[in-house]
Amino acid sequence: MISPSLGKKIEAAGLDIALVEQRVAQALAEDAHAGDLTSKATIGENHRSTATFNARKTGTIAGTLVAAAVLEECGLNNYEIKVNDGTSVEAGTTLIRVEGNTRAILLAERTALNFLSHLSGIASLTSSWVKEVAGTKAK
């Protein structure tokens, strides 16, 4: 369930909260339908960690709010989005920092990264096209 504060940010970005929740639930069901069996077998139930999501390469970021929705769906509410969508970043830039249950972080990680990678890839390509036509009459 998306928190009211994240819901307001999602709405302000022009996204449909119900659709974001639906897509996140679908993605988690695909990525972790059986849960994270390795984490359950090797990590204590109450173990806590801090993790960061970092840019793999230079580009334009998108999907931080959807990634945050994944975190919240996995019970992780202690996170900070460090970079706003639409921001150009260098490789290694921290995008999101999260603290919480280690198993929950590992469960959310793949799905959140998939959304961030896919949406940032689209944003980066779009940004490069915009730069290519800058100064022309193309619209």
C-alpha cells in the first residue's frame, strides 16, 4: 500500500496511484512469487541493513517514485529519494537510500532496480534525442 505522502508525489508527477500499485504488485509477483528463499535460509528474520541504489552509468533518472512504491509494498518506509526524476547524473550517483529489514530490502531490490533501469533508459534516450534536435525547428 502506498503511503499518503508518496501518493501525493505520485499524483503530482501525473501518475495514477492505482495503476502504480497494480504494476508494482504484478512485478513483485513475477520477480518474487515464492519470496526470497535464499534470504529466508541465510538471513535472520530481524536482521537490519542500509542499502543504496546507485546509477550504473551516466544518464537521466526516472522511476524513483515507482521504486519507492516497491519499497513500501515490501514494508520499507525508511527511505530517502536522493535524486529527482529528470535529473542527469554520473555513474555511481546515489539515487535512493533505504534502511530496514534485510530480507525486505533484498526482496524489493530486483523489482525496484528493474523499474529504475527501464524508466531511466527511456528518459536517457529521450534526453539524447532532445539534445540532437536542439536549435532546430523539430518539435
